[in-house]
Amino acid sequence: MRRGAKAGLVGGVLAVMVSGAGYGVFTIVSALSGDGGGTGGLGTTAAESGTPGGDEVRETTGKFFTAWEKGDAVTAASYTNNDTAAEPLLTAFAEDAHITGVRITPGRASGTTVPFTVKAEVSYDGTSKPLTYASTLTVVRGVSTGRALVDWEPSVVHPELTAGDTLVTGESADPPIKAVDRNGAVLTKEAYPSLGPILDQLRARYGDTAGGEPGVELAVRHAAEDAPDTPLLTLAKGEPGKLRTTISAGVQAAAEKAVRQHDESSVVAVKPSTGEVLAVANHRADGFNAAFQGQVAPGSTMKIITAAMLIDNGVTSMNGPAPCPDTATWQSQTFKNLTNLRANENATLANSFLRSCNTAFVKLVDEEPLTDASLTAEAEERFGLGRDDWKTGVASFDGRVPASGGPDRAAAAIGQGQVQMSPLNMASVTATAITGTFRQPFLAPPGLDDRRLATAKGLPAGTAAQLKQMMRLTATQGTAAHVMSGLGGDIGAKTGSAEVDGQAAPNSWFTGFRDDVAAAAMAERGGHGGDTAGPIVRAVLAAGG
């Protein structure tokens, strides 16, 4: 919906009028009342106390619903504990969202919480569509008046509304898009649920340039200025513009299926030879795109970057020494290996890498010429991380490897401390490690908006060759062997688990490659890397071959 804005003072409350194609929108900027300021509602001669009883709940909700049905926003708001916030949104419900014929049916109350169903009509420019949805409200005791009042939240009006949001009906802010995969297959949020938020972002960013025509819709306009509207009901379909993405429908389907096996899990697959994102999937209760925007410690998958730093700085090499003692102490902090990992004082870097020996890496990062900033430099200059310059086409995180002193320097070497990554970052790390070239991942082709992709100098050929071989050994002889067994082609992997304070089980991490596909996954509280994240990556690599 086309955005313009003017501010006004409504009833002593600062509001913003957003105008557009034939309609206006109220969004409350600040409104606090505390106990309801209207003259309607339940009169009391003395302030009552305690939880409202059943009769009070029924009476308050009945009067609130009746006023709402009539479009009497002032009276409906007076039955809430924040009428100055409630009134503009209830007004916008009728006037800006063009919702009429409202009928509200309460369900069975659970204490003071009442579920209800709203049925109405949305009418705009001669077109009408029925609207039905469910919501809930809670009745509370007014702090100063003792009245039984609806505890005001925007979600009372519609469950998709949060603070500062409003409802609008009119020409859509962005023309619809028909997103297709790299081979022309149509991508929808119904077929690929993880792509829902991403498709919304693509529409907001590229709807105008994709050649479509806007339709008419009822939508949530969010308070955050860069947040795309959330469509709720289409009254008139627009003409979608075609938007080709880098996604592979087959790999995406495998990714969606794989993450559904584990709660709070995410995965990304990229094409190392180009940087194109082949799949992105999440299975999370909060709907967050952790695959692209997660910021958590990557555990031992970070040893790919640490090993590159050791090789590039001449500390050791794949076949050079990397002793693996039971413990390693760094400035009074003692680091240990996973249970059942045998010490090996004669281990090479390849052996300590494939067995994921923490102590070997902790000891080696103390060697000259390494400094507190060496790991940061390797991550930024070689792997393109942590510079806040990735332009993937949608919101994403570039990784963070800050220069760390003290025990955090040792912790960073094994993917703990202050290091933060997303599965997208670690899939890119694997792609860089096996090709020697950093190719910034992207989901929307840069030619759509002439984006300039991030660059980095990448790895020396010898370093890349050693990293790739160590990952191959990990997949065939090391901690990833049980996961990658039976997977054909040129394969490699690295496992990881990241401890989180207050969390019973560590986060599970796994990254790997098969031919020209690299993938990384993370599962919160998933345990060891091969336990949970590993099978997700394997499934994606199997589909991508």
C-alpha cells in the first residue's frame, strides 16, 4: 500500500495518518491510559478487587463485542483498560480496513480468557469478500477503578496485530510476484512453508521491478518501516510479475522435509561454484529465519576457519603436528575434549581435525606469529565474514568473529566465545574452503537491482586443497563418517556442537559438501553434530547431487 504520512493529535494521543490509493490509515505512536477513560462500561460505586467473576466476564465481553459490532469504537474502547490505544485501532478496523457487517461469537471462557470468532465483510471499490478469523481476549480488574475491563492488546482486534500495527484495505503496497526456482518451477509458501517470509521479502523488495500490477487486499501494516505488509485477504488479484530465484525446488523440498524431523532446526544449501543459494529451510516455533539470520556459536565447524588460519600463518599443515592432549589450559581456563576422545600427542592436524580435538586447536592458537586478531583477519579477508556487506537479496547475517583476548581467544578457535554464525555463513565457509574462492551467497540474482556482491581474497590453492582433504577424511574416517556413509560423489564434512549457558544439551552443527553442493545445518539442543544436524545436511546433499 502506497505510503505517505502526516501526523495529528487525536484525543490527546499522537497518531500517524498514512495515506494512499483511496484510503487512510491510523497507526498509534504512543497511547497510555491504564484503566480505560470512557464513560461506558460497568459502573461501580466502590472499587472492587480480585479476579473478575464469571458474570463480570460475560457482561464486559458482551458489551465490548456489541459496541465493536456496531462500529462504535469509542464505546467499545471504554470497556478496555487502555481506551486511548484501543479507540484508534477499532476505528481503523471499520474506516481504514473497510470491514462491515461484523458478527462476533464468543466461545467457552476459560477463567477470564474468552475465545471468539469474528465474521464480517471487507468491501472496497465495489468488491466485497467474507472475512472470518478467531482471536481471544482476557478480562482483568482495572487498577484504579476496580471495573472488569478487556485487557487491551492489538491482537484482540486481529491475532496478526502487534504494538504499533494497524489494518488497512486498499491497493497493495507491492505488486504480487510469481517466484520461480532456477529451472522455472513455481515456488509458493503452501508448497514450501519455509519460503513464506522470504517470498514476502522478495515481493516487498522486487515487486515493483518484476513487472506485476498491484491488487487490492486487506493487510496488516506493521510498525517497523522496512517490514513488508502481511496480506490477510485478497479482494482483487493483481497481475504477478515473474521473479526468478536461485532456489532448486528439489533441494528445497528435501530441506523442508529434513528440518521437520527436528524442532528448532535450520539448513542452507549453496552452490560453491557460483554462490547461489539452492535451499533455505527452518522448522521453528517462532517463524524466525535462523537459517539466514541466526547469530549463535557454531561449535567445532569453526575449526575449518581455524585450520585455515594455522596453515596460512605457517603454524602447521595438514600433515604437520597438532598434538591432542586430554586437556589444554589457556590463561587459567581449562578446555577439554568430548568424552571418549583418546589423547594423541603425536596427532597431525588432519587427525585432530577429523576427530574434532578441541585441545589441539586451543594449544596451536598460542603459537607465533598468531595474535588476538589473527582469526578475525582470516574470517574477514579469506572467508568474507563479519564485514556487514553481504547482499543476498533478503535479510541475512554476515557472521561475526571479533578479535578476542584472554580465554575467549582460545574459545573462538573451537567456535565458542564471542563467535556467531548462521547456517548460511557456515555453508559459505565450506564452499570457500573447498574451492579456495569466496563467492558471496545470494538468493535473488544481483541483476534485479544491480547489487554489488561482497568480495574477499579467498584462500591460497594449497590451503584450500588441505582443507578439502581434511573434510573428506572427516566424512570417511572421522566424526562424520556414520552420517555420510553410503553417500556417493566427492564428499566431505565437519561436525560441531556448541555449548549454551543454561541449556541442557548443546546446539548441534554440521556442514558438508557433495560435488558442487555445500550445506550447513543447526538444531538447537540437538546434541552432537552427527546426531541431529548431520542427518539434515545428508538429506539435502543427497537431493542436490
